[in-house]
Amino acid sequence: MNEVVRKLNWFYYGVMIITLIALTIMYYLYMNQYFTPLDQNSPMGMIVQYIIIFDALITIPFGLYLIKWRKPQTLEKYQKLAIIRILLVSNAMPLGIIAYFWMGAYMSMFWVAAVSAIGWFFTKPTIGKVEKEMTPEDPNLPTY
């Protein structure tokens, strides 16, 4: 089980490194005016916003519910689903940061990245979480 958590942590922190790299590059490009910011009210700006917002609206809840929905029976299946969960929930984080700077520090895209970061926090792999999610649910327990 420690091996699974260790591998999942590589993906978990890898997403954060990718996000920090995207943040650093976009901040540098934005501050040195290497591109003209995209107008958020232009057709292209609206399309970018819709894509990122709908991506976050679909992938974050789906990713957070994935393991409960699929109910893996083995650690190998759990590991695959947990990797998919980390990637689904956190993909809006670097996309939101890139769009934030691309649109000239447009705060709505920053908040999309922030919501993804909050979801990403809940995908943190721990031994206790793996044990809890791998334990079959008792059908006799009441659900409220």
C-alpha cells in the first residue's frame, strides 16, 4: 500500500509542478509583454472561457466521484483510478492559470484555477484514504 501511495504522490505533486511552471512562464511572458492579452469579451475570449469553465464543471465532480462510482477491487485498479482522479480534478488548474495571464489577468480564470486547486487538495493520496476507499461499504448501514 505504501508503494501505491508513493506512486500517486508523484502524480499529485507533478501536477503542482506543472502548474507552477505554467504560472512562471505565463507571468514572465505577461510582465515582459511578449503577447497581446486576449480580450475576454471577444469571440475567441468567450470560447476560451467556456472551454475552461465547462472543463472544470465536468472534470472536477466526475474526478472526485470516480473511485466511489467504479469501486475498485484491487490495488492496481485503485491506483489507475486514483491517477485518473488526480489528473481530472487538477487539469483546470494550469489551464486556468494560463488563461488568467493570456486574458490580461482576468480574475474569473484565476478563480477557476483556485476551485481546481481546492479539488486537487482533496485528491491527496494517503494510506488512510486508500484503506477507506478500498474497504467495501456495508449495505446495512443507514445513509442520511
